[in-house]
Amino acid sequence: MRIANLGGRAVLVHGQCAIDIATASEGRFGPDLSPIYENWDAFRAWADAAEHADTDGVEIDRRALGAPSPAPRQTFAIGLNYSAHAAESGFESPTQIPPVFTKFVSSFSGPDTEVVIPTGGTVDWEVELVAVIGRTAAKVSEADAWDYVAGLTAGQDISERSSQLAGPAPQFSLGKSFPGFAPMGPWLVTTDELDNRDDLELGCTLDGEQMQKGRTRELIFSVPKLISKLSHTTPLYPGDIIFTGTPAGVGVGREPKRFIQPGERLDSWIEGIGELHQTFVAESEE
């Protein structure tokens, strides 16, 4: 099953068409996404049956797609969760728990967007698998953790390195939360749709040149391990988002360093989920 945020309304995705959930369910679910995650088990039971119903849909305009979970109570972003990325960042791989920060909701956007580069900014890319929580998770075991996931989507943890790394202490959350710095989508995919939910290829290109390519089996802390670790510190709530970390190949880790320039295009993908497309423009001086 695939669920999308089309113009602020929850839809089921069938091929290139969208079925409005509130209309199809006669108001039982939707139109907002958040209540669907709050009532995930009942919604999933309805949707599994409704997917085969003879319901008319509309063609999807990707420009109207928003983040699949647009208003989470909590957003967790994970750092240094691939060994090669930790090495290129100058750190040892984490062993107990990886670095955790947040991306503010004001940075969220859909899959096809134009992103403004802040004046003087050094803007970098980080393609990531994103997990969306479907049930309240508190102190869950790693073995049970997948049961608390509504589905997966693709994300970019776009990062402005100058403000992120400025002293005296790094400002990860601020440097990664400029408007449009958290594109996600194009939709949420439930894990039963994937051949192997623990091993998905992900990557990105900048103006056609491959920057990153990896597989989620290389995560130091897998999705279940992250959920278990996080939920032993704080409850995870329906709709919460976890950016699971990025593989090697970011611009700040290159020699010479490379950052996104106005006019360039960033294309990202995750196997079995879909693609993101961002173009970049300079900040207006007005």
C-alpha cells in the first residue's frame, strides 16, 4: 500500500492515480494524514480491503505532493549511521547509540521542489531512508520494532554546513532546518510492498553526477535497532519521523569540498519507494 499527501489530503496511490481517502471511506478516515497514523490499525484494515474496490482516482500531479507525515509530534534525525560516512566525517563509528538531532517541521516539503540557498551558504546533500511510526512505541524490543512502523519513504537531509558547524558548539538542528531542507516522498510505502525492507538501494546525483550510492543493509543501527534504542529513552508516537542516516559521498567529506550551487539539480532515489527532485536557487537580495 502507498499513501500520499496530495494537496494536503490523504490519498491511496494506485499506479499514477490517487484515491481520496476521506471520500472513499465516507469520512471515516482523512482528509488529514495525522489522524490516519493515530488510528493506523483500523485504517490499514480498511485500506487493505479498499485497495481492490472499484473507485475512481485522479492523476497525480507530483508538484502537489507534500511530506507523507506533515505534522509529526517528533522528528528524529540520525548521524554517522554508515561506517564510511562516519569515516569521511572524521569520526569513529558509533557503538552504543548514534548522534540524534531534529529537523524542524518548517523545513518539510514534498518530493519535487525548488530550494533556496541561504546567502553565503554551503549547502550539502544527504539522501536517507525515512521511517514513519504507526503505533505508540515505548521500550519496544528490536525483534518487535517493525510492528510499530507504518511505512517508509525517501528523504533528503539537506544541510547548510557553515551554520551547522559554526562554534563554539555545532548547531545541527538549525543548520539542517532551513525552509525546504527536508523534502520527503513521493509517498509512504508499507513494508509488505518491498522485497526486502532491510536492504534497499539508495543514492543521489547532482546535475547527473552520482554523489551517493549505498544500501540500507549497511546501516550500523538498523530501523528496528533505532526504534528500540529511541523508544527506551522517549515514547515514539504515531506519525513520528526517523531520518535513519546517510551513506558516504556528501560534499563536505570530499577533497576539495563540494557544495550545491544555484541552478543545480539534486535527484535522489530509494529502491521500491521512489524519487525526489530538487532544484536550487540563490536567495533574493531584496
